Amino acid sequence: MSATGRRPAILGGAAAFPDGLPFVRPPVPPLERVTARLAPSYERGMLTNGPLVRELEARTAARLGVAHVVAVSSCTAGLMLAFRALVPSGRVVMPSFTFSASAHAVAWNCLTPRFADCEPDTFQVDLADAAGLLDGAGALLVTHVFGAPARPDEVERLAAGAGIPVIFDAAHGLGAFHCGRAIGGFGDAEVFSLTPTKLVVAGEGGLVATNRDDVAESLRMGRDYGNPGDYDTRFVGLNARLSELHAALALESLAELDDHLVTRRALADHYISALAPIPGVRVQRVDPEDVTTWKDFTVAIDPEAFGTTRDVLVRALRTDGIDTRNYFDPPVHRQQSHAASADRPLPVTERVATEVVSLPLYRSLSPADVDRVVAVVAGVHAEASAVATVAV
Ligand SMILES: *Cc1c(COP(=O)(O)O)cnc(C)c1O
């Protein structure tokens, strides 16, 4: 293995990336295309919730094959409004191995998260564990973790059996497919994010996809304070409108999505084959019937087989100039904001959270960059005990 590894900088080797390799570079389309797209709205003084927002909604609805897409100011706001539309009260069964905003949206609606464990290889919610919590629950929330579909048809069956709605946190999932069906059309609503670290970027923004007319109507009202147009607000909504400026950027970014996905998949495949010979490095498992976006390329480090821990590896990578993220550590039930809902053990989630690290993956990364990142990982494995001694 040391043949393909390079001496880690933490042991005195030359840094693999002396100028640093960032974790993410937002995929921004050319500015002149964005301004050209924006100009007609801008010059009419139409700055929010106008024709560009309508066009973004229509284009994404057609792409996803859903009846409605409602654009909102963020995925978090979209989740908050989806819960407002669908879940009047009760507990929401959901993973802890997700981003904090999934649980925040639940708590902002005065609903209580009930955390289920995750799977060690896919990192998706453990549906058997979730099924055991559904008695008396008000809803099910499932995240498509890192852009890989979370068995959405099984999730739908589980929710239907319990007679409760299901909302997908699809923040990472724009461009993913399960058995040939686009992520976006499952459950009662699926919510995407357009923030700079995601696949399609608006600066800030979100998209809620639903096939339910009543949910779409509630979302449209809800993003506008709960106002259907007569200023007699029907419920306590938000200002969660998407601006025309954000929609112009999102439309140009959306036009690049297919090329972007092809590049990400090629780079992920490159990572997978290059990492394969290194013991103790487990790439997120994606089932053959699924197409993921690889929103994050996340591996789990088994300290026994790899020779040292995730934390030591992360420190060594940083010394080589490589920026990473520990998504999702701490898991939500271990965060101070949701400590009150941490009422049962989640052994797999706790272990996986200590093992995961997301490596750089973005459009402007080259296969040679991937090789260099992997060579550092291989070098850390080859000299694991020496690295562990200095990385304290
Ligand atoms: C980014 C993210 C969100 C929040 O998206 P915003 O658009 O920033 O509100 C929610 N859930 C997951 C899983 C995310 O990664």
C-alpha cells in the first residue's frame, strides 16, 4: 500500500496541496448569464416572487415529474412550512444522522423529534428501528443522506401503514433517482436546498416538490405570511419568498445540473476505485437501483482496519492542505439544541458519527487531485501508528 501512498506532511513529507484544497467550491454559472437572465425582472422593479420564480418552479416541476414545486427562501423554511401544512401535532420519527435543520423545522412547529438509528453502510435511517417508533407518531421525516435515495418507496409504505404523512429532507437530492423515478416525487412533500454547498445554487433558496394540491396551496400561502391574497392570514406563516435575484442564479445553475452531475459521478467513481485497496475505508453504500448526486462524498474510517481514527486522519489531511468535513458529527440528538429529545440509545448513529469524513468533491476538482487526496489517505494508513503519535 505504501507504494501508492505518499509520506504524510504531518510526518515531514511535502504537503500534497501547498496552496490548500478547499472542501467545496460553489458551482457558480457565468455572471453575465445571471445578469442577462435577471435583467427583465430587475428593470421592471420586480424583485421578488415574480416571473423568474414562476419559471424556476415550472422547470423543476417538469424535470421532477411532480404536480407542484413551490420555491421558498431556504430548505429550512420549506421544511417548516411543509410540517405546518401536514402535521398538526405530535411526534415526528426521524433520523439523528442528518443536518440540524431537519430537526429544527420539526421543533419550530412545536412538534417533537423522535430519533431513529441509522444504518452503518448506507448511513440512511434504519427503517426497522423507525417502524418501532411509529405508534402514535404524527409524521415521518426521512433525509436522502448525501444525495443517495433513502429507499423512498419503503418509506412511503411504512408511513401509509401507520396512516401518517411523510416529508423528505431532499436538501442533497436534486438529480437523484430511485428505480428510475426522480427524487422529488415521493411522499407528501420533498424539500430541496439551493444554498451554496448544494447541487443547484441560488445563493440561498429552497424548493418544495409535492403532488398534493392542498399542500402546494398551503405552502404558497405560508411563504407569504399565511396570506392567500386578501391580507386575512389563514395561519401563522413566514416570509419565505424567493427573490427574483436568487431565482435568476438558480435558473442558470439548474441549466448546468446535468453536466455537473456527470462530473461529480465520474469523480466519485474515481475516488471509489482509488480508495478500494485501502483497508478500513468504507465508502457510503449506494444500492444499484439508485442514482445518487454525491452531494457529499463521505467515507467511514474503521479504526481497527485502517490503523488509526477518523480524527487522526482528518488532522493529517489538514496538514497536507486538504479540507474536509465530519458530516454529520455531532449527530442531531447529540447537539445541545435537541438534547431534550435524546431519550433513547442510538448506537449505530453514535459510532458512525465518529467514523465519517466527507472528502472534497466538486466540479473543478481534477482526477489528479483525487489521486493526490487518496495517496495521502494511503500514506496515513501505511504509517498509521507514527501519524497517530504526532497527531495529538
Ligand atoms: C443544507 C441542508 C439543509 C438546510 O438547507 P438551507 O437551504 O440552508 O435551509 C437541510 N437539510 C439538510 C440535510 C441539509 O444538508
